[in-house]
Amino acid sequence: MRSDRQGGRDADYGQSTQTGQGATRKRKRRRALLRGHLAEWLAMGFLICKGYRPLERRFAASGGEIDLIMKRGATVIFVEVKARARLDLAQAAIGARKHRLFNRAVRAWRARNPWSTGFTLRADAVYVTPSALPHHEIDAFAIAD
């Protein structure tokens, strides 16, 4: 089947045939996204081994996102997962803007899950680095009411 390039799109299939910087950015973005998903699965497995039970993964609302929501006893834990080359880089990646958006998503989750009212709420972080076990920071930052 013949393929004619028209406006950066494959005429027969309607698929992008982008080359150059745009395609490179897309590949880098996709690799970063896949690395993030893998880090979340590793963090969840690590926390399960520590006795936590998963409630939700990748909850997004009100402009914020919570990577993992776990439960252990009478505590609901909201977890931010960061994957970086070094632990200090992962820790530095959670700034004030992330805290604000994270807290907004926590409020939205609580509004949708009224059963959690009597539970202790906590925000943890799990840092994933190459060639090491994930680092779990308990009570990494405060949850605003």
C-alpha cells in the first residue's frame, strides 16, 4: 500500500510521521511515564510487603494526583512516589506546588470516601532509585484540612 506524507501525517493510516525534536521529546516523555508507572508498582509491592493494603492507584482530582492510597490498621496513607537517579534528587522533587496539588487531591478523595472520616490520615513518600530498595519516608509532609 502506498503511503503519501501530507502535513506530517501518513495519508493511508492517519498516524503521525513526526521526526526531529518533536519525536525525540515524545520518546523521552513516554520513557519517563513508563519509568514512573514502574516506580509506582515497585513502591506498592514494597508497601504491601510491609503490611499495607492498596486502596487506589493514580487517583486524580481537582488538578492534583495521588500516586498510591494505602491502608494499614486505622490509618489511610496517601503516597507520593518519586523515581530519580539519586535519593537526594527524589526528595528535592517534592516541592511546595506538589504539596498544594497533593492536598487538593486528598480533600477530593476524602469527599468521595466518607467512610474514611474516623481514620488517621498521613502523607508518605516512597523514593525509588536504581540498584536499591525503595526508601519509605513516613509522614513526609503534612496534610492540610
